[in-house]
Amino acid sequence: MSTERTSGQQLRSALSISLLSDSWIVILPLMMVIAAEMLICSAHLQAGIALHIVTLLLLTLSATSIPESHVSRSLQVLLLLPILRLLNLSMPVFSETTLYMFIYIYIPMLLPAYLVIRHQGLNLSGSGLSPKRIPGYILLSVIVGAIIGLGEFLIIRPGNLVPDLSFINMLKLSVIMIFVGFVEELVFRFLLQSRMEVSFGRLGGLLIVSLLFGFMHSGYGTLYEVLYACCAGLVLGYMFQKTGSLSLVSLTHGFVNIFLFGLIPLLPYFQV
């Protein structure tokens, strides 16, 4: 019995070491995404775009040439980040309506996300999308969303995306922003964080994805926003770890944006 137990421990240790060793393959594209976002943040837009394109090509080749494993699945998910950034940067060419521009960015993101989910055999039904939990989730997401949204507003001071707080305008803003929150949380928490946790453990996955989430906010051009978004990513990632609920973090993310781009800028106290 002792010998069997020792052999089992040795096997688990060997597998753990092998898993950790393989995981370092994922580090290079992670660093390339962060480097591209740092270039964008420092106003080197063309260089940042070029590096994202190189990263996208490298990830495509790697994900299709590496044998099916946790590494190849992580690389497939990482593909979504340069796609998201390149979509984000190209949409202003086609649309001048800021609110509706989010639709043009995030609806196309559903296709590559769906393909990754289908290829990897993932199931959204186990991600907390239960109507019974929605009322409690709404209350918690409103509170957390208001706190995060207020802090972010004080950093970047964005303009309002709707002209007033009328029911129709707030309904349009809410629908679009909750949809945006869903797509981003589908990518960052359901897909990316889940895969990074396999490669780097629960804490490592949480920290890595929070870092990526922060740097993907580099378009605002301020390091303070990147750091704040990293902290927001930690909160959302922790909520996802504890509940396993994509609906909760999607609602929370959506309410962050509702407060940030609608409610807070239109409140008389915050108007300059």
C-alpha cells in the first residue's frame, strides 16, 4: 500500500511539473499582447496594431500546429484578444455613433468565441445562467457595478453615451452595455480565466487574466486606468471563481458601463 501511494504521488508530481513546463509556451503570446497594449497606451498606435497582427498570426499557427492539449486550448482562447483589439480600433472607420459602435464590435466577437467554445466542447449551461438566480445577481451587480463605475469615472471622466436619462435612452444603453458585459466576460472569465487556471493554477490564472483585462483598457491612454481595470478584473475574476456564474459577472460588468457611460456623467453633481 505504501509503495502504491508513493508511486501515485510521484506520478501526480511528474504530471504537475510537465503541466507547468508546458504552460510557459503560453507566456510569449501573453507578453506580446501586453506589449502591444503598452504601445497603444503610449500613443504608438501603428506599432501596437502591427504587434497585435503578428501576435494573431503567431497564435493561429501555434494553435493549429501544437497537438491538442491545455496549451493549444489556451492559445486558441488567447486568439480572441488581438481580434477584439483590432475590431475595436477598426470600427470608428465605419461608425460615428459611439453607442451603436459597441454593437459593431461585440456582435462579430460572438463568432470566434462560439467557435472556440464549440471546438473545445465547453458548455455554457453550467456557467450559472439560471433565471432563478437573476434577482439576487441584479442586486449584487448593481452595488458592485456602481462602486467600480464611480471609481473608473473619476479616473477617465468619459462623456455620456446618451443625451439624457429618459426611459428609452437608458433602456438602449442598458441593453447594449449588458450585452457588451456578457461578451467581454465570456472571453475574459469563462474562456480565458478558466484556461489560464488550468495552465497556472487558480491564483495564477486569476492574476494573469486580471492583468490582461487591465492592459486591454490601454486605449484610454492612461496607466491609472490600466491599473484600475486590473483591480476591477480581480474583483470580477474572484466573483467568477466563487460562484462560477457567467451571468453574475456579465451583469456586474454591464452595470459598471451603465453607471460609467450613462448615469454618472448625467448626474448634475458630476457635470463640469
